[in-house]
Amino acid sequence: MPDETKRTVPFVLHLDMDAFFAAVEQLDFPELRGKPVIVGGAPNERGVVSTCSYEARKFGVRSAMSLTEAYRRCPQGIFVPGRMSRYRGISAQVMAIMATYSPQLEPVSIDEAFLDVTHSQNLFGPAEAIARTIQLRVKNELGLSCSLGVAPNKFLAKVASDLKKPGGLVIVAPGTERAFLAPLPIERIWGVGPKTAEQLHKQGLKTIGDIQNADPRLLARRLGVHGHDLYRLACGEDDRPVARYDDTKSVGHEHTFDIDTADIEAVKATLLALAAKVGRRLRKKKLRGKVVQLKLRYLDFTTITRQCALSAHTDLDHDIYRAAVKLLDHHFDGRPVRLIGVSVSQLCGEGEAAAQLSLFDAPPAKAQKLAQVMDAIKEKHGEKSITYAKVKEYEDEPPSP
């Protein structure tokens, strides 16, 4: 009976690759090892630092810093453009290693993910042993360093993974949550940005322990609903599950530009390519969606997401594209774009969607037939074998900054 109880204690891993893009550059080009590598572009470009090696961080270079400022701080730095396709390939290998130990894998971004190993311990040993094995495999098989946190929930695991970078492994044992968090600064809590931190500092709340000892009702009065959430996180409470990678609640794709661009036509061409990928995935999964979401990230890493509802569920590329372009036209402010993404949610199966359609909502037979033909060609000859003319035009000619 005691063993059974022990097995039901949740254990979540958070893996975060160390200086990921820069580390891949140093892996592929050994002459860069031990040197300050700054990924993002040339120092005379208008972009920002995507990431930098730990050698560059010693000079005060940080992600999201302008390339000009990075050069001022580290003129001896080696500035390189990003290679997103290479980073995505390595990321897929990292995720595959993690998935070996549990199907409950939730990628958060290209270089980090959560893994619920609560029910994996009978097969692979304690959560700490699983984390060490993953860390070792990433090092031995891929030649890269990662940091991990192991804890009873996602929030704690995320905080833990960041404490001993690079190459760290931090365990938060059940029952030690509050003590673990207490000495840390309030900025470690999700959602506490500069403005919230300033508010809390004015109230004498500087550490997470200060929030633990505060009156939660007072926090709620001053910060609204956020105050309640803040108190729960400060106490180490987080009941969000690790969402399985294949538990499809939405289907989406993103693209990070090699060079930040304000060329609206290039952005729209990329959006069409993404909409085509989303549509193809929906059709492959026999799903349709009704809500289209646009994601825009500017060169200063400011990110906005906007969404709209369609009149009926769809899996067609152009339905998704038209909705996304409408959002883009309404919300794009002219600044250079670093990343763009489109996703579709409120999903249902093909049959369920068809049952909800009126005669006037039904997708044109020609559009459905075109989608089927394009899918068949891609299935037989590869994803790049056929595409839209607008996409092809900008694939052949890179977008201007």
C-alpha cells in the first residue's frame, strides 16, 4: 500500500536546452566553441539577438537585445544568422528522446518541454533517474547540454530547471514546495512582469516567501483575479495537466524569419504557406475548425495573438488564410516581424462538421477537390512538390527587411 501511494504522487519534468541556437552553432562549427557566439544576424542589421552563448553572456549580451547593443558590449563576438530548419531538426530529436519515457509530452517551444513521468516510474525508475537519463542521452546522442527541473507540478518544474543552468538538474521533493520557493525573488513567478513587480515591491513584497505570508484577500483586492493566482503559485500550487502532444485541441504552424521583415506581402505569402500546412494537417486528422488565431512577434519580441470565428467549420487552406489575413490587416502596425503563426481551434470531426452545415455553408466542391489533389501530390512526391504561386514567388526571392 505505501508503494501504491508513492506512485500516485505526480512528477513533472521540465527540460530547457542551454543557449540552444548558439549551442547548435558551436556543435556544427567546432571553431566557434569557447567563443562568444551571438545568433540573430550581423551587428549592422536592425534585428535583435535570438540567443547567445554563455561566453557572450559574460559581456552582458542577452536575448532580445538589439544587435547594435550586443556589438557595443561584445565587439569581439561572432555574429551568425539563425538556421531555423536545423534548430527544428535538433528539437525534434530532443522531443523524441523525451517521448521514450512518457506519452505525456508537452512541447512549449522549440527548446523546452514538459514531461509527466508520474506513471513511468514502474518502468524506468524514479523521476530523478529518468531526468538524469534524458540529460545524459541529449548530451551523448546530440552533443548538447540541457537543464532539467523535476517537481510535483509544471510551475515548480519550470522554476527548478532555470536555477542551475547550464547542465543543471534540480529536484523539488513533494512537501518542500513552499520552502523551495520562499527565498526566490517574486519575478520568478509566471505573470510577474516589471509593472506587477513594481506594485508588489511598493507593498514590501520582494520574495516569494513574502507573498506566501501575505493576506491572499488583500492580494486579490489589489491585483484582482491575478492576485489569487499569484498566491497559489507562490504556495507551489499548480493543477494544470501536462497536455499530451497528440491531444489535439488546436492545429497550428509558426515561422521564424531569418531576417526580421516589414514586407507585408512576404508576411502574407508566409501566412498562406502556414495556412496550407494547417489545412493539410486538419484534413489528415479528419478534423475541421471554426476559430482561426493569428500570432505575431515583432523584432523586440513583443507578441500579440488575435482570433476570429468563422461562419462554419473548415479544413480548407483559403478559408484559414482569408481569416488570418483579415486579422493581419487589422492588427499589423508596420514594425518588422520576427515570427508569424496561424492556428485553428474549436475542432470537430468531419462528420460532425458536415451535420452542422446548411446548404449555403457547404464548402464548394471545387475547393474540396483541389485540396484533395494537392494532398495526394504531396503525399506521393513530398511537401514541397506543389505549392501556391504566391508562396513560390517569395520562396525564390527572400523578403526584404
